[in-house]
Amino acid sequence: MRDDMLSSILSELNGTSADIEASAVISIDGLMIASMLPQGMDEDRVGAMSAAMLSLGGRTADELGRGELEQVLIKADDGFVLMTNAGKDAVVTVMAKPKAKLGLIFLDVKRAADNIEQIL
Amino acid sequence: MRDDMLSSILSELNGTSADIEASAVISIDGLMIASMLPQGMDEDRVGAMSAAMLSLGGRTADELGRGELEQVLIKADDGFVLMTNAGKDAVVTVMAKPKAKLGLIFLDVKRAADNIEQIL
């Protein structure tokens, strides 16, 4: 039941934009809770890297006096990775194409993360 | 001479927007090359966290098939931290206020990073 609701939110998120290639909900210790990943993408790897980035991002925000972490964005040649806190226990990770409309993705992912937080 | 040119680029960058609170050029091993930081902000801490974030960001981009890293953005309650590669040996780190116009900051920082890359 909860799984279905999470999958439904991720499916809707991936559907909001053709620029979103993958999305996942991950526990803060890096374990996969729900995912919509393209074939061949390794769940464990997405989980581990998301948890590591969020953890270091949180520490960086703290050390540099920026308050509580909301999101970490990685921009690379072949696309974006956006990690967003969904409450205290989970992270929503989204991968998007290089030419993605970032403003729209920020908005859609924030909304999805709020919904996921209420379900977890 | 080179120090003056770097300081001049950072000074101009901080001047482009009232939302930019601090900027620094850091070697990829975390040592400060040039900085315009507000009083009380610790250089070593900015250097260490920037280098750590860029390093993990690069690995994440690689592991998740996103190609070569360009930027890492941290969004937190009390503001942003934006880290941008300036060539292979240095990072430009900028801190901005919570309500900063991100599009403009991305643009100005990318331009500054290109100039810094040519000087180093």
C-alpha cells in the first residue's frame, strides 16, 4: 500500500517532464525504498551515492553557517543529479538531462518530496 | 600579480549581486588560493568543505553516468553554497543569501571561473 503510493508519486514525477530520466526514494542510510530507474542503472549505487552526498552536504551547510540542508544539486556534462530531503529519514534523488529546465524540476521535486514525507 | 588578478575577479564577482556574501578560489586539495570572505568566516573550513564536496560530487557524477562534474549546489535554510570547477586544479566557491537569484549567480560564477582558469 505504502509502496504503491510511493511508486505512484515517482511515476507522476517522471511524467511531469521528459527531462527527468530517473527518480528514487532512499533512506538516509542509503537503502532503496522505492525507485523508477532506467534499465541497467544500479539501485545500490544510486542509494549509496545519494546518502553520501546528502550527509556531506548537511555537514557543509552546517560548517558554513547555512542552516539546515534542503537540496544538493550536481551539474555535470551529461546531466543533473538533484537530491532533496523528504523529512528526516529519506531522500528523493532525481536524474535529469543536461538541457533540463531546472526551475520546473526544483518545483516538481519539492512537491513530490513533501508528499513522500507525509507517506513515510 | 596573479594574486591581484584573482582578488580583482572575486571582488567583481561579489559586487555583481548583493546576494553574494562570500567567494573564494580553492585548490582541489582544499587550500585557499584567494578569498573574499566576511569577517569571522574560517578560511580553512571553507577550503576543506569545498574540496570534499567537489571530490564526492565528481565521484557521484561518474558513478551515476553523468560525465564530468561542473558544479555542486547546496541549498539550505539560510542560503546557498555553489562550488564550480575552475580548470582541473581549482574550485570557485560562492556563498549566497536564501533569496538569491540563482540563474544570475550561476552565470556570473561560471564567467568568473572561466577567467580564473585562464589565470591559474
